[in-house]
Amino acid sequence: MTESGEFSRVIQEMRLRAGLSFRELSERMGVSVGAIHQYFYRYRGDKGSSTIKWFLRYARACGCEVTLT
């Protein structure tokens, strides 16, 4: 599996374990459902939403604790 594919699997699993729909997740993050879809399926990297800040917001909305070392 590619790095991108593995990352997609991890963030999908986080959402599913939290029992959140895309709508519920977007409400917790204070963004549109479209922004969540973009995060999952489209833009990652320089011009996308794939930043550490965004990931930490996402993890917090899913009730996950993230430790960076």
C-alpha cells in the first residue's frame, strides 16, 4: 500500500471508530462537509488541507490523542 493509501486508511479508521458521519465530523471541526471530503479524497500537500494542524484538528474531533515525537 502506498503512503497516501495508508494515511487514508488511518484517517478513515479514526472516523469510523469514533462513530462519526462526515456531517458530524465537519460540525465538530467547524468546516463544511466538502472540506472533509477534500481532506479524504483530493488535495494533500502544499495547496491542500493536509497539514499537521489540520490532522490534529481532525484527530481531536474524532476523540483521538496524537503524540508527535
